[in-house]
Amino acid sequence: MIRSEETICAPATAIGGAIAVIRVSGPKSLEICEKVFFPLAKNIKLSDQKGYTVLFGDICSNGIIIDEVLITVFRSPHSYTGENSAEISCHASPYIIRKILEILIQSGAVPANPGEFTQRAFFNGKMDLSQAEAVADVIASRSGSAHRIALNQMRGGFSSEISRLRHELLNFASLIELELDFGEEDVEFADREKLKTIIFNVKELSDKLAASFILGNVLKNGIPVAIVGKPNSGKSTLLNALLMEEKAIVSDIPGTTRDSIEDTIVIEGIEYRFIDTAGLRDTSDVIEAMGIKKTHEKISQASVILLIDEISDPAESINQRVQSIREMISESEKRLIILINKTDTASGDRQSELESLIRIEKNETLLFISARENSGLEELRSKLSDISYKNRLSSEDIIITNIRHYDALTRISESLGRVLSGLKDNIPEDLIAIDIRQAIHYLGEITGEITSDEILGNIFKNFCIGK
Ligand code: GDP
């Protein structure tokens, strides 16, 4: 798996822009580039250049110019991978990119595997495993909050904390093991009160981090929203109206299209993901759209439920529908927004009348909208934003978003829980030491101080080529 003696190359940019970057990393990077690159200034040698130098020149193959490029030189250890590296900025024609890769490979480089640059950065100590994982999250982040969490993790906010805890525990584990070495002699190197405090603190933090996973997962993947209601109440019109607004925003960013972002909207840095919208798109399937089982399923997956009714509906039937949805909501954190649609077809008096007749409970909101006329949607967006989690997130908060970390943290808490009760019950030291060692092991798994090929393989296979 590790093949650090090889020099690897791969395109680092997606097709579509004007410029492409090809990365080369490994012991022979500069020599290999030198064989195919001819600097404009004839007396300059690429392999003599200091790190962070940029050279202009031609890339040639058998005397034929392929492109005019810039090459940036990086010297070990001051590069992304920690190795000698070069980045070739060329014109982004698929032909040029392919040709340059081809001649780099002919000159001794090998094509990089997915994530291999980041994997090398990890092996060379440029980042730990949780930081490496965050690189992929930073690239994939689609909203401000997901980006902030990933960037924080990539910059080591989370790992430095984990490393610190691990070292504290390691100290104590060694002291206890030393006591065991003395066997029968009644010596106590590890101060029990101090040990208790430290175990307690580590456990508390590990509990807190594990608990942040629910929020982290929601912020990373979007807050799931369900749109429910009887047929023809305007569910698909509302969805389209919200997505159209989003399309207008997203389309302003060059190179993006709404199509690439499936049924999501971003409000104030938080992504909302409309779940199971297939039925809404195909409104001919009215029966399906009504199904109780389907509604139940949707509600179980959602954090926010939008129930749509029409302004012409009798208050009593609205109240009944609200009640039946309420009964399907099992968890108290789920929020229900009741939308009375088609306000364009009724008078203001009708709205006031319904307002006084519809009964809403704590954690529920009543809004009047016209999905077709785009009225009340701004209020809906701001309500979504209000009830989402943004107020609970400050920039210092460490939030975990990775299920591998969550698993490890849960195990750490379990082991330390056993240590605490063991200390209370005066359980023999050797048993306590085993649980402390276990917690240390799982802490090390998070940062990669302890890894297996299987863990590494799973992590890096999800990276793109060139990262
Ligand atoms: P769904 O079955 O709940 O998805 O309902 P649709 O979105 O397909 O809407 C059913 C009908 O109601 C369509 O003819 C829409 O044009 C219409 N409709 C939806 N929203 C409004 C609205 O705000 N005002 C009016 N007047 N008609 C609407």
C-alpha cells in the first residue's frame, strides 16, 4: 500500500476551467519534470530551484511543444505531501492534460491512486488521520456550517484535543503498570484521586464529542425536511418555488448548475435537504402521495415537517390533520410547521378566522403562504433558519461528523466508565489498566497513531484522484 519510493502524478483539478493543475510528488519529482519541461530562461535548471519558486516554460514531447506552463516547486518537507513536489499549471484541454500525464509517466512517474497525495501527507506526519479525513469533507462541503466544521477539523482542532487526552492517559497507564511490576509490594505511583479526576474529565469530553455527532451529521448532510399534506394542497408547487429561488442564487456562481445539487436549499449557511421528493415531482400518482405509511416513513426521517393545507379547508379538518401528523411525530426535537397555502384565493378575513381556529402547540408554527405567488416564502425560510441548530454552534465548538470517530468515542466512554466504577469498587489494578489501555487504543485510532491497512484503505478509497 505504501509506495513512497515512487513518484506519483495526477490532475488535481476538475475538467471545465481554463487552467488545470497537475501534481507530481515523490523523490524524483523534480528530475522527472526536468526531462519534459524547458524553462524560458535557458540558464535555469528546475532541479536547482528552491521551494516555492515558480518557473515559466514549455512542456515538450519528442521536440514538440505540448503547452506553455507554470511549474511551482515544493521542497521536502514544505509541501502538501511532505515530499519534493511540483505543480504544473497548464491549459485545461483534456488533450493537454492527458499528454502531459503520459510524458510524465514515460519519464518515470506512476499514476496516483485516489487520495494518495493525502495518504502520503499522513504517513509523512504532515497531518493526522482525522485531519486527512477532513480534507475530503472540506472539498465536499456545500454549506457554511459544514465547511466550518470540516476546516476546523482539517486544521487540527479536534486532533490536538484527542492527542492531549491520549498522552495524559498514557502517563497514568504507565504508572499503574509500574505498580503491577512491583507485584506484592504495596506501592502506589499513580495518585488515585488525580487519576479519577483525569479519567472523569476525559470521559466527559468524550461523551460530549460523541453527543455532537447528531448535530454534526445533520450539518454535514443537511437538515432533513419532509413536505406532507393531502393531494393538490400545493406540495410540489412549494418545493419548486423554494428550489427555484435556490437555483437563482446558485446559478450566479459560475460553473454551477442547480442539477448537480439535489433538492437542497441553503439558508444562512445551513443546508436543508428535502427528503423523498420523487412522489412530489410525479403528481399524477395521487394515491401514492396520500399513503399513510409513506407519510409515516417520511416523518420518521425528517427533523422538520412541513404540513400543507389549503386556505379553503374547514378549520376542523385542518385541526384533525395536524393532530394526526402530531401523533406520528415521536421525538420531541422534531419541529412541525403548518402551512396554509393558496392565500391568493381568499380574503384577509378568512386568514384571521383560520388563525383563531387552528390550534397549535409548543414547538409548532403556523404560516400563511401562496406557493404559486411566492408569498410568505421569505417568512418560511426565516422560520426554518430560526428553528435550526445554528444558534447552538459557535466557531470554537468541536463537532464531530464522522461515524468512525463516533464509534471510537463511544468505546472510549464505555472503557472509561468501567475504569471509574472499578476505582470506586477497588477493583484490581490490572483490570483497570486493561480498560485504560483500551481507551488509549481507541483515542489513537481516531488520530491514526494506531491504524490498520483496512482502516486506511477504507478512508482513502473515498478520495478523488489528485487529492
Ligand atoms: P400537490 O399534489 O400537493 O403536490 O399539489 P400541486 O403542487 O401539484 O398543486 C395542486 C394545484 O394547486 C396545482 O394546480 C397548483 O397550480 C395549485 N396551487 C399550488 N399552490 C397554489 C397557490 O398558492 N395558489 C393557487 N391559487 N394555486 C396553487
